[in-house]
Amino acid sequence: MNTAAAGAGSAPTLAGPPTWADEVHALFKAANIRQIAIVPDAGHSRLIKLCEADKAMRIVRLTTEQEGVALLAGAWLGGEKGVLLMQSSGVGNCINMLSLSLSCSFPLLMLVTMRGDHGEFNPAQMPMGNSTQAVLEAVGVICKRADAAEEVAETVSGAMRLAFNTYRPLAVLISQKVLGAKDFRSLTKVA
């Protein structure tokens, strides 16, 4: 669903200074990424809004992350490139489905915002957050990590080339150091 009137050749803009999300969106455009599979996530919010505003891209909201693997397999078979945006807590939902990319040799690019690391306040995020990279690598997914905002675009660029040139699944793990530690308790305070 596209929400703004950005033309196919122009880049949508959002209020505020550009961030790593703007750089990644520009990389998606340059690589002709057309399908963006998402389970909505605050860490990806600016990137999602940029993709929604881009008439050349199609956002597909998923009910669970493993649907994105199948969706992007179909996109690839149909001649389109795509990317799966999710949070680390959703990686566990994808484990069995990730074998599809390996056994069928199609590229799968995943951008994973991390929970359960730097400054985490929610104990329920710790188990998957601490094991995301190990679990992905155990099932054959190549992982690259961005621990600073200035590393994200370069890491995504390299991962895109590697995934789409070698027909392999890749995950870019974006640290909470990039996103800022979440503290939802501050949102619940009554003034």
C-alpha cells in the first residue's frame, strides 16, 4: 500500500534529517527492490514509511514473519526482488521456512532490528535477541551486523550484492545501539 504521491523516479521524503533508513531506501531503489515484506516494527518505522511512499515499491504486511520467506520466493520466481523487514523476536518464527531459500537457491535479504541487546528493558526479548545470529547461522543464513548508524547502509549494500549475486539467504542485524534502547515504561507514565 503506497501512501504518498512519490513518482517512480523520485525519492519520497519525510520530515526530519535523513537517517540510515533514507540511505537504505535509496539502495533499495537503485537495486530495483520492488516488494517489501514486513511485520510492523518501530525500529524499521522510517524505512517502512519511505517504502510506503514509493510508488515503485509494494509493502506487504504479514501476519507472521515466515510468510515473508514464501512471499519473496514467489516474487523472485515472478522476476522481482524483495526484502523482509522484521524484529529479532520474529526470527524464531522463520526457522523451518528458511530452508526454502537454501534448498531452492533463491536470494533472501532480511533486515532484522535487534532486541535483547544494548539497553534492553524487556526480559522476554532476551532469549531470542541473544541467540538470533547463532540460530540464523546454524540454519545456513549468512549474517552481517551493523552496530552504528553509519555502518547500516554499507552493510546492507554488501548484503544485497551477496544475496542477489550468490542466491543465498542473508540477514543484516541492526543493533539496538543504532535504534536506541527502548523504554516503553516512559510511555505509560501519567502526567
